[in-house]
Amino acid sequence: MVKLFVHKLQIPDSKQQESLQNGVKRHYEIDGYFHESQFFEQNTKSISSLIKTRDFDCFEKRLYAVSHVMLEIMLDRKILTEDIGACENMYFMLEKVNSEEVTRLIKLNSEASKPEEVREHFDRFRSLKFIYDYTFDLRLVELMNSINKRLGNKAFSEKDRELFKLTIHDIENTLFPQKFPKFPTDL
């Protein structure tokens, strides 16, 4: 993972770099508001608590990270179920990005030893369009299984898979009726 520090971004030398840097700044700004919000804290804890009530074998460590990722995925799932066009628009906009400029952005603004890997990840992200998978329970279970393993936990057993499908719907029932808060970035 590569982290760019907004206060250390180089002065852009082209419109493409300026646009990418503005996107990075906006992303970190919105992420900051979201991760500091009461909504985030309450719902991450709620997901962790729900998972703890189930007889999972696979969540031995980093449950907060699992819950954090699951909250963000479930919010994307809500957007997809209410307005598939939002996701279509996101991928349309991503197709306009010159991925070589992504490599350049990383080279100019980080100490990443292999900035081309970020471009490759970006190209894979936009070509696979996996965010659409969030609406399919079985695909979402396998995605979370993969994330859970990367966090150092055991792979899901069949029992864990079945429990996680139920958990997805319990999270939906808790999360979806809530009003998503407005952040200063929405104004």
C-alpha cells in the first residue's frame, strides 16, 4: 500500500497531475471526516459486536479492521442497490484516467520502490469492476474471506461462509435504515 501525504505533494506540472492530486486530496479529506464520525465509530462497533455473537472460527485477530472494511463495503452495496448509475459513473470517470499519469504521481510523491505496481493495481481495479460484486452475497463472502486471510486470519470454513451470509443481511437490516450523515465535504 502506498500512502501519499497531502502536505508533501509536489507542485503539479500538468493538468493531469493537478487533477490526480486534487482527487487524492479530496479522497483523504472525505476519508478523514468519515473515519472521525460518530456514524463510523458506532457502526464499526456494531458490526464487530454482531460478528462476536456468532460462532465464527475465522476471526481470531484484527476484527476491528474486518468490521471497518465491511462497513465501507456495505455502504457501497447500499449505493449500488439504490442507484446503480453512481457506480457506472464512477467506472466511466476512472476510464478517463491515464494510468501512466498514476505511475508518475506515485514516482513524484512517494518513496514507493515499484510505482508501476500502483498503476497495475489501478488498471486491475477499473477493469475487473468488482464493486458490482458487492450486491451478490456469495461473491461478497469470498471477497471478505480473501480480505480476512490478508489480515492474518484463517480462511472461512463452510460454517463461516453460511454465518457470514446471515451476517451480511443482519448488517443491512441495521445499517440501511439509518440516515447517512452529511459531512462538510458534501456542502
